[in-house]
Amino acid sequence: MSQQPLAFRMRPSNIDEIIGQSHLVGEQQTIRRMVTADRLASMILFGPPGTGKTSMATALAKSLKLPHKTLNAVTDKKKDMEIAVEEAKMHGQLVLILDEVHRLDKAKQDFLLPHLESNRLTLIGCTTSNPYHSINPAIRSRCHLFELYRLSAEEVKQALERALHDSERGLGDMKIDITDEALEHFSGSSNGDLRASLNGLELAAFSTPANDEGVVVINLEVAEACMQKKSFSHDKDGDAHYDVLSAFQKSIRGSDVNASLHYLGRLIEAGDLDSIARRMVVIAYEDIGLANPQAGPRAMAAVEAAERIGFPEARIPLSVAVTELALSPKSNSAYKALDAALSDIRNGKSGDVPAHLKDSHYKGASKLGRGLDYKYPHNYEGSWIDQQYLPDTIKNRNYYEPKTNGKFEQALSQVWQKIKKQKST
């Protein structure tokens, strides 16, 4: 089997193998029309990583049986581009696929421009950057601009299944038994990055020992291990006082002021002001939060005072703050809402920012449909107007569930309920 990565081997060989991007390559769409008419024009393909920009460029050249050459605007030199021009002269035409086209320097750009004008070179530039921000106008004006969208989980799944069954380029020669849950995890956890999903599948296929029947079984546990992202530990020293710190936080969370002060005293006796300070500030925002928003700033002020005066006097501001924390009403609604949002994001449930919310403060934004239908809330009664803010795929998702343990969050809850009522009418 080839040593080339699976994601490279499974690149589409023609326009019909392109996964997703139906707004560009679907029937009667612009790029499909170019191929049908045998009139491939220079273009810039831009979009998030893993959406298949370079793969699409290669597939378009192959669909029209045009010679093509792939270069990188950063690592390849002007000499490499001169060679490409010579090849174009020899063949009559050449498709130059230029990765990281937004990094094209002036010398290379000036060299390429006349050859683009004559159409001896057909440039397909690929970038993750917005071309109106990053591409020199001289290049941009000579190219069509096409935005590639992040693939849906179903589109990624389609590509994975193709790789599993393709004996020539994929994993079809291997005996692989993959569970539905594992396939769903590969397709859903990459947030539309097909390359990442294929890399994860390939790692699973080659790192999992075959069973007695010679079958590689890929289950959800294997898929999770192979799609795992690095995590970072916040406990850099392996805190020796973990049990006491845990009891300290849980006592404050449980509103037991006596236990809270007891565990504070044990930490003071250990001289561990750093851990006390960190844990108090965390508690103020994690366990009390919107029920008493001033607890955070007051805890921080007590910590700063304790650090300035040092022990033994430091115990005085600490005792005041811990007593307030313990007896404050409790709410974790804000950070729980954020955790729910982060969970969706990490599991591929994000989607594109609605067009009317996208940045429109640059030339050419209107051509991309950016910000055209945005309603400025301050122009409406009460500085509020109903419009969609979440992406289409999660437009009805609700993260924030207010609690009513303190007057401040009670007031927020009333505002939120009023907004939800207005949105439903």
C-alpha cells in the first residue's frame, strides 16, 4: 500500500468526485459551467482548512485533462514559477495551483501577472484567508473568487465510506469492521475538516491490531482515541493539598460557612496563599456567578490585599471574602451555558456565521453578500429587533438557563424571558 496519507490518496480525480461544495460544482453552478464549457478561468478558492481547496483545484485540472503544477507561494521560489511558465509554453496551457496564495510576494506577483493576462497560466490560488483582506488587488482583479464551505457531518461521512470501500486508493483491501458510532464520531468530531477525519480513520485502521479472523475492529473507543485533541493541565505542580482544596471549594459551594473557614485555616497553616487565591477567585465565578456578580471583584480585591500584606494579617481579608462567598446565593448558569456552547463547537455543531452578521467593513464585502440584511438594534424601539444570530444548523439551540437565587439573576431572567416571548410572537 502507498505510503502517501489516506487524505492525499483520496483526493478527487474529477469534478464528480468532489464532496460537498454543491453551490460551486452542482448542476448549473459556476465552476460546473466552466468545466462543461471547457473554459477554466483563473480563480481564488478560499475557506476553512480541510474543505478541499487544493483537492478541488486538482480535480478541475484533471476533469479537463489539463497539465497542472502545484506550488506554494511561501516555500517555492520565483525560479519554480519560471519553470511553470516554460511548461505552459510547451503544453500551450498550464493550471498553476498555488497554495497559500495570500503570501505571494511582489516579485512573484509581478512575474505571474502577464502570463495570467495571456491565459498561458490558469491560476487556481488556495487560501484560508479572506481574499478581500489578504490578496493583492492586482491578482484579485484577474481571478474569480469562490468561497468553500465547511463540510457537513453527512458529507464527511460520505467521504469516509468512500475511503473504506475504495480498494485502489483507500482502505478497501483491508478487512475493517467499523461501528456506526465510530463512523459518526469520525465524521462529527472534526468540525467539517475532512482531512482530519481521514487522518483519524487511517490511524485507527493501521494502529488497531486485527482479531483472530484478520479483521480490524474500529469501535467508538478507538475512534475517540484517534480523533483525540491535546488537552492542557491547569495544575502545573501536582498540588499536594488537593483534598483540602477540594473540600474548601465544596464547602463554600454548599454554603457551610464553618467548614469553609475550617479548610481556609488549614490552607493558611500550610502557607499556601497561591492556591487559596486561585481557588477563591474560581469559586466566585464558578459557584456564585450571576447570583452575586460583585463576589468576583471583591474576592479579587481580598486576594490582592492578602498578597500585599502577607501572613499573618492576610488571614483577615481572606476571612471576610470566604464568609461572603459561603453565604452568597449560588448560580452556575453562565459557565454551564458556555460549556454547552463549547461542547457543540467541539463536536462539530457550529456552522457558518449568518451572512448578515459577517464583517462588511471592506471593499467587496457586498459582492460576497456580507452584512446586507443586518438590522441595527439601536434603530428600533427598546434597542431590540428580532433577527437570527446563531448559524442555521443550530439556530434554535438554547444554552442559557437562568437561575433565580439572587436578585441580579432574577432581573436577567426576566429580561431573557421577555426576549424569548417576543421572538416567539
